[in-house]
Amino acid sequence: MEFTFVQNSGTFAYEYEQNGERLAEITWAEKDGVMHMDHTYVSDQLRGQGVAKKLLDAAADYARTNNLKMHAICSYVVASFEKSDAYDDVKA
């Protein structure tokens, strides 16, 4: 599964589309070196396949590559940060 990186005037995302339909995404806004993780969506078609984690991992890799921190706003990201220490290096 490959995600597309999207940047639209201050907002960023990793998206997964199939046949022109967006089936999954994670979005954020960047300010002062911090990614404000505000939304994660996975369609019912893809649920249970670990897609949300893959999206979060892609965003965390982006943060690491660009020397950014991540502030969890979205409930999925908040829960993931609480459950795992895999993201400790990028937590704001």
C-alpha cells in the first residue's frame, strides 16, 4: 500500500486512494516546527488491516526526516502515543 503526500496551503496529508476514491488519510497543519495531527480516517473497506498505524508511521517518518515534532489532537494519534513508545522521539 502506497500513500500519496499532499500539501495544500499550510495543511499536509498522507492519503490512500483507489479508483479515484479516498479510502484513508492522516492530516496535519505545521507551525513552528510542530505537526498538529488533527485527523485520521480509514474507510470501512480497509478497517482491521492496520492502515491507520501505517499512516501514522508515515507521518512520523516525515517528522523525523524534517526534524519536526508531532502534537496529537486526533483521538487515534492521542491513543497511539499513549499506548506505544515508538513515537516518543517525535512527540511535542
